[in-house]
Amino acid sequence: MNGKPSGRRAVREWALRALYQIDLSSKPVEEAIEEVLGVAALEPDDADAVRELVRGTTRTQLTELDPLIQQYARGWTIDRMAVIDRNLLRLAIYELRHHPEQPYKVVINDAIELAKKYSTAESGRFVNGILGAIVRQMYPEDATPREAND
């Protein structure tokens, strides 16, 4: 993941990098976090946000996040999903459920953009579809989330 995005998107991108390492290589959570932060040029508050997102996502992954993803990912199992996709979904859903101060449209947009940047050609649509369904359940009174632009 090259370049240095700024703000909350950078936090999400570095958190995704740590989650990817944890998932792919079974690296311990704290080791993956510190390794990622060792190369990220983040402000202290942003580094703390990366730590919180990664710890929270991994802590709730099996009990809360994966079952919710499985509920909406018709025809897909968690293990069959691309590593980036499943970790983006986990991260975004964690943030949607545990950080209501973050606008859900921004969380979804960042997840879609990161999927397009780092995963397969269809990942933006896949991530958008699952997150859109979850947000419609969480916020039934709001308008439908944006569709992925291809």
C-alpha cells in the first residue's frame, strides 16, 4: 500500500494492512499493529485509531462480524472471500457498529475505494452490496447507500 493518504481513510488503510497480515499469516494482533505503525507516518491520534480499529475488529470478528457478513453474503463463505474483501467488510462493519460518530456513507465509500484499489475487479460491487444491505437494516429510514462506480 503505497502513498500516504490522509485522515480517517489513512487510518482505515493502515488498519486494513494490519488485519490482512493477521489473517494471512496468523501474526499476533499486537505484532501486526506495531509492524504496520512502524512504517506508517501517522500522527499519534491516527496511530491510536489504527490500534483501536484493529483490536476491536479482531476482538469481535468471530462473535459479531463474521456471522453478520455470512448472513448477507449469499452464496459465499467467509473463507472463500478474497482476504482483502473479508477484512474490509470486517473493518467497515466494526466501524459502522462501534463508531456511530463516523458517517456511514463515508465508511462505505472508503471500503469500496479500498476494495477497488487493492482487491479484484468485482470487489467494489461485492463490498458495496453487503455493506449496503447491512446499513439498510441499521438505518431503515435513510436513503439507499451509493452504488459502486465502475
